[in-house]
Amino acid sequence: MCGMESRQGMDEQSIEVCVGRFQTGQSLERQFYTSEQIYQQELEKIWGGSWIWAGHISQLANKGDYFLFEVGSESVIVVRDGTGAICAHLNVCRHRGSRICLEPCGNLRAFSCPYHAWTYSLNGDLRSRRMMPDGFDRADHGLLPVKVIDFQGLIFICLSETPPPIEPALERLAPMTAPFQFENLKIAHHASYPVPANWKLALENYLECYHCAPAHKEYSKSHSLKDPAAMTPELIEAMQARSVNVGLPTGELNETGEDARAPGADVYYRRYPLFPGYVTGSRNGEGLAPLLGNLTDYDGGATDIQIGPLNNFLVYSDYLVGYRFVPTSLQTTDIQTVWLVRSDAEEGRDYDLEHLTWLWHVTTLDDERIIRHNQEGVNSLYYRPGPLSSMEWGIVDFHHNYLKMLV
Ligand code: FES
Ligand SMILES: [Fe+2]
């Protein structure tokens, strides 16, 4: 049939051929959303080779506190060890490979494998094992380490032994985010929105606001990002004057796409204005929680932050929302949304959870719907890559490094 793509897809084509056919400024071709072979390579190269935002320092307040982060076949234990350091280990026993930690979070004095009771220190060293033959070297059988970065309390992990060199970019980002004092936050709420779509459709949707005006009625009332014409120089300058007054920087940092110093080392920071009448991302425009860090007042802005290709944050003056789009199979994704407020804020007294989470709950439900329909359309044998709008530059940048990391 004219114009129809073969169902055999990847059986006949290598990933390199698909990547070679890619045209900058177009959406990806169908195989990137339908091929199990590409998906498995992504788990290895993209999810296995990128920094992933795993959690927040407040989840590891005490020695022995741990949480798990899971993606694909991997499970990682992130823990505060006996010396107080944050470290991470693969949740795979060095005896015969059993999962060791089964609960998603908790506090432990040591890790004990539920299979044959090998026991590991919090720092991953093998401590005890039963009846092993002479010559068994305990030092060779510690838990496999996973790389960790603590950026102002946001904890990132990377499964690769050679992670993207993101530290220099984080140093440039640090003074811009410092006034928010991310290290002094706590998780107010986290939610998971499963969507029957490939993870890239979910991430690509987050990376553009071309869809905001048609798809997000509530968001578009308050966020000028929905329309370049609405984000006037006057609106930006008025916000920046207020930002300076409340102690926030007005600069931008864009090291994504071609401007990233290395694939996977993307970092982005930009604060943009909310519409008049809105001091934060709320339903009625009013503040929702105590001001973050050392801010002295609301400036009526919202900051987009990207750290690595997979992690996105939105910072209002009084709360932070973190987003990850974690694949659970080729065409199922967990949209993981985390709301953080100042650590001393008390629910009921200082914030109302329903008000705090309202905007990004309704907005994510909209996104779930449009992403699902996107996958349905992309599954069609008649789907062809289409041209991206100038408002979809974030997708262009994502494709740039995604393809470099994939092959
Ligand atoms: S698999 Fe862990 S002790 Fe045997
Ligand atoms: Fe959206």
C-alpha cells in the first residue's frame, strides 16, 4: 500500500539506519516509539547512561535511611551510610543475584539479603556470609556502586561507570538556584500518572509549550509560556525588577542540545513571568506555601530547570515541582510528579495539599490524555515524522543528544 510502512520494522533495519534517516527539526520516526530493540538500547544507553533525579536529601535525614529508584530491570538503593555520606548501590546480591531491599524506603542498620542472608554494610561492603569456601575474598563481593551527585539536596544517580560530565554545568547553575535553598525542602506529595505511551512522547510533551494553549485551560490562565506573544518584554522586565528585589537572579543558562558541553550534560535555567494577578502556580493566583529559601517576597515568576536530558523542575516562589518520565515498558510510562515545599512548612497550617497540587494535577491529567492519543497516532503505519514549530525547540535539543547517546 502506498506510503504504508512495513510492520516488520526493526527486524530489517538497524538502529543506526533509523538514526541516519533522522532529520533535525522533525519528530522521530515511528520505530523510535514502537521498536522493542530501540527501547532496550535506550534502557542501556539513555537511562543507563544519564544522570537521573532519584530523590531529595530530606528522604535521607538519618544514617541508614534509604530509598529505592527503579527503572527497567534496574533497582538502585540510595542510602545515607554509617559515616553520614550519601551513596548508592545496585540492589543486586553478589551471591546469586537476589534483590536485597524489597521495601521502597526505610531505615536499616545493614542490608541483609533475604535469600541466603549475606549481609552488607550501608556503604556496600560485604560484612558476613555463611560457609563460603577458603579463598573467598570478601572485598571482591561488595554491592556494585552507583554514581551519585547531591546538587543542593537534589540527588541524582547514574548507572554508568563513565557518567556524563555534568558537574561543571552544575557549578554554573548553582548560584542561580541557590536563593531557593533546595536543600531545605521536603516532599509534600508525590504522584504517579501511568500513561500508555513511550517515555519519549511523555518527555517531548513536557519539553514544549506549543500544546499549552490548546490543551491546558487552567495552566494557560496563569503562565505566559503558553504564548510567545503573551510573554511581552514589558511583562518580563516587570518581573525581573521584582526578581532582583526579592533576591533572585535574572540571568538564563542554556546548555542543552548543541550547546551542552557533552551529551547528557544538559543544564537549563530560565525564569519567566506569570500573568498579572498570579504570584504562583495556583488556582486563584494567591500564594500557596511559605516562600522558598531566602526570598523576601513573591516576584510573580516561574523557573524552568533541566538537569541532564531526563530531569525537569518547575520552581515557583513557594514550591518546586519535579518531573520524571520513567519507562515501565516500550509503550507504558510512569509520569512521576513530586511537589516540594520548605522543610518547616506544616500541612494544614502553612499549606493545603489539595490547593498546592491542584494545578499540576489537572495539567498532568491533560498531558496523560494528549500523550496517550499521540502514541495511538504514532502507532499507525501511516504516521510520518512531521515538522516541529519554533515553540518546540526543547524537542530539537533533546533529539540532538538523545541520538548521540543512543548509538
Ligand atoms: S542471593 Fe543473596 S545471599 Fe544468596
Ligand atoms: Fe503539558
